Amino acid sequence: MILLALTLQAVAPTAPYADCLSERINTDPRMAKPPTEAGARVAIFDDAAKACAPVRAKVAKAHEAMLDKIDASMKAVLTNPDAAEAEFGTEPVAGTMP
């Protein structure tokens, strides 16, 4: 079990931080009906980033650039979801038809 955890960390050392942000944003009560103002949506990100700061601090400094990219992409999705969808695309949900 420990070996599996270490292997996963070696593959994607920034994954725990990205997962933390995603979970915090998705479970934020304000996301039940996302605010229309970009600033209010960025505030949701800021709160998630503060909550996930301890997870981010555990990631090696060598991965700082990737952590910054994760932050930027999360903010982009919250600030302008349509542009982010056009840039990154969407993945189909299993069992659904396009």
C-alpha cells in the first residue's frame, strides 16, 4: 500500500493539490448556484486555495511552476468557463451519448 502511494506521488506529485482544489471548489455551497460575477467565483477559488495551502506546501519546490499552472487553470475555469471549455474541451460522462 505504501509502495503504491509512493509510486503515485512519483508520477504526479502535484495531484493531491489539484484534487484538493477541485474537491473544495466543487463542494463549496456557493457552487450550488454559481455566482454570475467573476470576482465572486474567484473568491471561491481563493477560499479553496487557502484551505489547500497545507497540501500545496508538501509539494516539492521543483514543482512550483506546475502548481502555478494548476492555480491559473482553475481560476480560468471559474472566471470564464466558456473560454476554458473551448481551450481544454470536455470529457464525456460514462454511459451518456453525445
